[in-house]
Amino acid sequence: MARPRVRIEAERRAAELARAFGSEVRRLREDAGLSQTAVSRAAGVSQGLVSFVEAGQVKPTIETMAALGAALGADLGIRLFPGAGVPLRDRFQARMLEALLQIVHPAWHAHPEVGVTRPARGFIDTVLVRGPTVVVTEVQSELRRLEAQLRWHEEKTAGLPSSLLWRYLGDEPTVSRLLLLRSTRTTRELARRFEQTLAAAFPARATDALAALTSDGRQWPGAAILWVRVEGRTVEILLGPPRGVRLGR
């Protein structure tokens, strides 16, 4: 059975952090003119463990890291930095994306799960490419933290040059954004309540965006929101904003 993507990413990142921590231990030890033996005695660990830690060959426990830090007169800090969105998908998102990909014109090439590393680390749900036009597509069934999700979408778009896909996009790609949003009472209310904020981020008309995605000749209108109706087994890309929503008309 294949390991979950999150687990693979966690193991890779843990190895990177272990190597970085080991480099810091070695730098502080050498700056202080201390031997590995002296540090191991002060920290209450073996000299061999100190050697392995400095070489990045082991992933030390938090207790070991704190002990080594104390022995070197350094403080240990552990925190989480906001990234480019949570990689977990709810039960609607995959179906919403599938519905979109079923109707896009063959001239568009879809690249799901594009990894970016800077300025934010994460995965773009799908990148749609037609010639020099590149549309960074995010799928949301809810908008729990509107400002954070808008920021993550922008950071993922800015991070596209750090992806492996970027080298295949030509010299001067035109990069834009698309938000695929499930139509619910909550999301419609948010669209009405924060209409100006969302319009600033996604100013294009939904009908123009849909027309561009479903044809070969229509020009992409710019950042846009497409709404999706999900009812039971039915998933439908709406032709325009849902009733009562002026955003994107």
C-alpha cells in the first residue's frame, strides 16, 4: 500500500530539520571551543549520539535537543509556520475538481497537485495550462478563514516558479487564478457579506471564465470564481453565480 503524501512529506521535512539542527549544534560547539565529549557529558548523552546528531544521521528527541541546547547555552524553540494550505481534502473537493476537468476544452492541459516550496510550501490543487496562459486553481467546499485562504491562494500562485512544472511553461507565462467554490448557504452569505473583498481578488465574470475554459478561442478573463452545486451524487459547474450573489456577474 502506498504511503500517504502527507507522511512522505513529513519524513522528508523531519530529515531536513534534523540536518539543520545538527549543523547548529556543531557550529555552536566549535564556536565555544568545546569537544563532543564535553558537550555529551554536560547534556547527559553519549558522545556517539552527539556525533550522529551533528552529522544529521539521527532524528533526536525533543528532550535530547533541549539538553544539547542547554549544554551549549542555547534556547530551543519549536513552532508551526503557516504554509500554503492544508493538504487534506474533504469529501467534496475531489468531486468538484473532477466535474471541472470533465468540461474543460482539450486545449487546456491539467496538472493536478503541483508542489511549490517558496514563498509558501504546499500543493496547488490543479494548474490549467493553455499556451502561455496558466491558471492556478484552488478547490474549496467551505470558506472558514476567508483572509487566510485568499492569502494562501496568492502565495501558491507566487510560488509557482518554484515548482517542477515551471520549467515547461515557456519564457513568459501569464499566470492567473481560479477559485472553484461550492455553493452553500454559508458560502453564498460570505460572498454577499464580503463582496468587495472577493471582487478585488477575483474581478472577472464567472460566465467569461467558464466560456474560456470550455472553448479553444476565448481569452482567459483574469482571476475568477466558479461556483459548484453539489447535491447527492450530482456535481454541476454553474453557468454563473448562484441566485442572490452579485459577485462575478
